[in-house]
Amino acid sequence: MYPKVEQRLFPRIRIKEPILYQIRGSHDFGHIQTDDISVGGVGFTSDRFIPPSTTVNLEINVASRTLRPIGKVTRSMPSSHTDRFKTGVSFVEFESDEKKYLSEYITMRRHHD
């Protein structure tokens, strides 16, 4: 067997921070916590299925700052033994200063964990 190779483009860290999401074109908001994050996207577990390709507005609290990227759902799969869904969102619009802040935060956390 070969060792599993990380195929992600960006380093990802496990982080439990509040996140607010809104499905684009809807008045529905969801409040959840992140499972993990990278400069390319965020993962979370939700009690609702969000179809892949759905565009979502996000507000993610990272340390002392609120980031507001726009993302597109890349996966939404049932979480084993629960009625929840593991959801992955890829960032499609992200202010450059917010992205830089997140990148520096991830680098700092990876070197201290």
C-alpha cells in the first residue's frame, strides 16, 4: 500500500469557529461551526443538505476578525451515523486583505500546533 497523499491545493487546519452562511438568493441563514479551513475553502457539518454548486455568502470568525468570502458548495455528504451533512465550500470570491489574513493565521497555527 502506498501512503495516502494530501491532494489539497492549500494547507488546511482544524478549527472550531462560528460561521454564518446564507444561500445566495435566499433569506435563509444558518449558524454552525467550522470543522476545518484553508485559504481555498471551508468545511463544516450541517443539519441540512446544501446541493453542490450552490453559492453561499459566508461570515467566518477567525481569531478577532470576521471574514466574508463568497463560496460554492463542492460537496455535501451524509455524515456517518447522524442525520447531518459534511459540507465543503470552495471560496470563489475573497477580498485580498481577508485572504492574506487567513493565510497568515493558518501559517501561524500550523507552526504552533
